[in-house]
Amino acid sequence: MIELSKKSNVLEQDTYKYRLQDVQIPELYRDVYPYSEVPKVPFNFRHVPMETPDNIFITDTTFRDGQQSLKPYSPEQIVDIYKMLHRLSGPNGIIRQTEFFVYSEKDRAALEKCMELGYEFPEITTWIRANKNDFKLVRDIGIKETGILVSCSDYHIFKKLGMTRQQALTHYLFVVHDALEAGLRPRCHFEDITRADYYGFVVPFANALMDLSRESGIPIKIRACDTMGYGVPYPGASLPRSVPGIIYGLKHYSSVPSEMIEWHGHNDFYKGVTNATYAWLYGAGAVNCSLLGIGERTGNVPLEAMVFEYASIRGTTDGMDTSVITEIADYYRNEIGYDIPPMTPFVGSNFNLTKAGIHADGLLKDEEIYNIFDTKKILNRRPEVAISGNSGTAGIAYWINAHFNLPEEKELDKKSDLVLKVKALVDAEYKNDRQTVMSTNELIAMIKASDTENILGLNG
């Protein structure tokens, strides 16, 4: 049937309705995923339109996927982090949701303390096992939305669950129906979507979920999970690896609204952030992230990265308080004891640190030459310089002022007695043919030894 589309304003043919293909032998895409070789990226040169939603959001999995990769947070730490997520999110709730475990007393205590804060954003959701007892537990706590694992590749259906596709589909629909009966909004985690038979299972399953949603009047969200980080953003790449193709297909073949599509990626092939951005651009309403990218194996999409992706493609932070990102990084270092790799963008100790001598000279003359943006204004982090034998007193003064974030009225100048003493100690190091820059710990030790008046408050 041909009808005039209200969206494109041209005649369009009815979308073909894909039906479940209940195969006897699992489709493992061995030509793409040979396992004994690096996975391949085939192209079919089919391009889909970019359809960025009116509203895009970030969702958080720090307390679920992120917590699986660290020593479990204490309830107090969870509350502290949740408060910072709320402040970072801003009044418009760009960080829309965060998900919690509910199995242990400690998990539930943390969840309840966060709920008592009464924040609208991030909305608290859960991730649970797919059974009626867990649905009742979540409903009784007062949660409105919960995640449900619905693995969709044959790797999982045949090899992990020991089911056929039809059996898995039937089981999943029963579980989702139970969640709807419990009065919950289901969020279906399509695990391993980048190795799934897209037209033979993913689309038919999404169609069935949308039918259930229309019948019940309850929205059902689909989280497209790139569990192994196989997704690619390249135009014309083939399914099941194509991120644009996955998102477009959910919208076009299954009529899933953008606000009900969420992308959850991993960083196994260094594509986590790029894939998440493409998911937004091609129609996903939300991308799921964790703070500092902490998560299974190589980690999730870093939440702080998507804050800046959002600002880059929207032209505004829409009220997000980006300075909280620096507070979060400091909290992870000092309170949780997590070592952030120094080269990590936005949060690492070397993020806006200049080591090359010629770069440091440019930074001292005008920080815009070698700083990606005004990091003092946006992240409350002044750019820093590394100290070597060529840094001079100006470089040392700049290092101290920046590293200790001294207010303008307390900044040291290059003629300061403390700066001159430190300069003498640095020069002594390089008289012995030292080639490497001074480490932070070395400089702090020198400053402590030189700061006889305890100007910086480091000596007791």
C-alpha cells in the first residue's frame, strides 16, 4: 500500500513487516567474527538518513555496569555521587536517569537514601532479573522503570540460554508482560545486538514489544546494547555492526519512537564515544554511560565525554554544570581511591598539562594556543605545564599557581622567594644530564622543602 507520509511529505510504500526466523543452526556471522582473527567490517553501501531527535539525553549506569568493575561503593559514596550527577545534570535533566541494583540490603539502603533527596533528575531506575518476585520488589520500593536483560544474538540464545529463537522470544514476551502487570515501565536490554540477526530476530522482537506497548498503554524502552564493542559508525557499513543501521531500523521497521531508543556501548575497539554520538545523530533519544567510562572489560561510554559531545552538537550545555566533572574526578581519586589514567580526556591529571618545552612557552604567552578550551571556566581546571631544565622561574610559578589552584590574590610571581628556591633545586637535577620532565611528586617534595614559611599550607 502506498500512502502520503506525514513525516517526509512524499508517497511511501508500507514498511515490510519482518517475521521471526526460527533457524535450526545459530547464525554466528563467522565471516565477520572469525574469532581466530580480528573482526571484519563489511560494507553494503546502503546509507540511511540522519534523523537526530528533537530532544536527546544521557542516562547513567555508574551504579550498575560501572560498579561491577570496582569494589562496590558504600551507600554514602553512592549518595555523594548521585548528588554530583544531579548537579551536573542541571535544571533541564540532560542526565535523565541512573540505574541501581536492588539485591543486597546495602544496595537498597543507598537507593532509598537517594530517593529521599527528592530529585527529579536523574530519575532512579533499576536493573533486575526477569522474575515476578523482583518486579514486586521494585514496585514496592516505588520505582517506575526497570531494566530487563533480553539477549538477542544467537551466541546468547543458543549457546548461553540453550533456547531456539522462538523459545527466547516467547520467554521474553512473558517476562515483559509480567513487568507490565506489575505496573512497571520495562526497559528491554537487547544484549549483544551487534552480533544478532537483525531482520530475523531483532526487528520481529521489537515489533512484538511495540504491539505490547500499544495494547497496554505503557511505553516500552529498547536499549540497544553493543555488549562487545563491535559497533561501527561508518556510513555504508553492513548490519549487524552498523550503528546508524541499527538505530534507523528500530525506528523505520519497528516504529520505535526515538524517546524509547537508548544506546549502550562498550569501548573494546576504541569506538565507544563515536558510536554513542552516531546513535544520537541517527535517532536514539538517549545514550547510556558511566562516570569515567568505568565498566565491564574496556569500560562503558564515559559520561563526561558525552556531556561535551552534547554541547558540541547542540551548541549549548543546556544548563549542565560541567565544573562538577572535576569534582567527580577528585572524588574518585581521593574518596574511592580510583587511579584515573593520567592521559584520560577531561579528568586525567595530564588532560591540560603541557610537557613539551616549546608548547609550555606558548601556553605561558597565551593559554589558548595550546589549551582545547577555557578549562578554568568550563571545568574549573587551569592548564598546567610540566617542569624541565628549560622552564625558568615563570614556568615554575605558573606550575605552582595552576597545580594548587591558587586564587588570583595569592598567586606567586617568578620573583617569589619560594619560586627561586624551587628553581635552584630543579636546576640541580638537570646539571646531571637529566632528560625527563619533573614528576608531580618530585615537585611537591621540592616545594615542601622550600616552603619554610608554609605559604601553601603543605607542611602540617
